[in-house]
Amino acid sequence: MKYLAVFVLFITACVANSDVKTVDTQSATDYLNQGIAFYNKGQPDQAISNFDKAIEINPKFAEAYSNWGLVFL
């Protein structure tokens, strides 16, 4: 019974951690999309700000880095 309780706690912790990552990724994607919209409106400063926020949330978000760099072209 003791091992079952430990197993349940372990699974609960794993599920809780995966939910946090999903929320962060969605937020980073939202900032990316907002940045693209600002860029398309001719507002590069706001685009950069949104790409920066996306990168801050998810430092491995290659698409945010790519779009950030394209603003400077």
C-alpha cells in the first residue's frame, strides 16, 4: 500500500509539471503570433517586444528567434 501511495504522488507530480509546460508554450506562441501581427502592421518595436517575451518564456523557441532576426532585415 505504501508503494501505491508513492506511485500516485509521482504520477500526480508528473502531470502537474506537464500542465505548466503546456501553458508556457501556449503563451510563447501567443506572443509570437502577436509579434508577427505587429510586424505586418509596420510596428517593428512592438514586434520585437513580443518576440522577446516569447523567448523569455521558452528560450528554445527557434521560431521566435527567427522572426526576431527577420525584423532587422
